[in-house]
Amino acid sequence: MNELISQISSTIFHLSLILAIIMIMIGKAGTPLFGKVLVILIIVNIALNFVGSLPPEQLIIIAIICALFLIFKLKPKRRY
């Protein structure tokens, strides 16, 4: 299980590097979306490294909490 997590973690790291290079090449590196995507990838990467040492029950609870947070945090704000 830990090997799988470390593989996923390194894959995410490489994807974030590739994404950064592509965004810089097409001139979108200064946009807020780029920053958000990169920060999310980095947080996921750190979380996966941290998660490698936790039992599965705690992982499920953490995943549910993160999902709820993202659902409520990323809802578009209504403008009237």
C-alpha cells in the first residue's frame, strides 16, 4: 500500500511540474487558476506522503472531511 501511495505521489509531482511548464509556455502562468491548481497539487502530494503512515479508517474520515470542505469552499459565490 505504501509503495502505491509513493508512486501516486511522485506521479502527481511530475504532473504538477509538467503542468507548470505548459502553463508558462502558453503564457498562463500568472493567472489565479494556475496558482490554485499548483497549490492543490502540492497539498495533495504532501497529504499523500503524510497519509502513507495512517490506518485506512482514518484515511476515509480525512477524505470525507476534505471532500466536504472542498464542496462548500469551491461553490461559486452568487452575485446579485
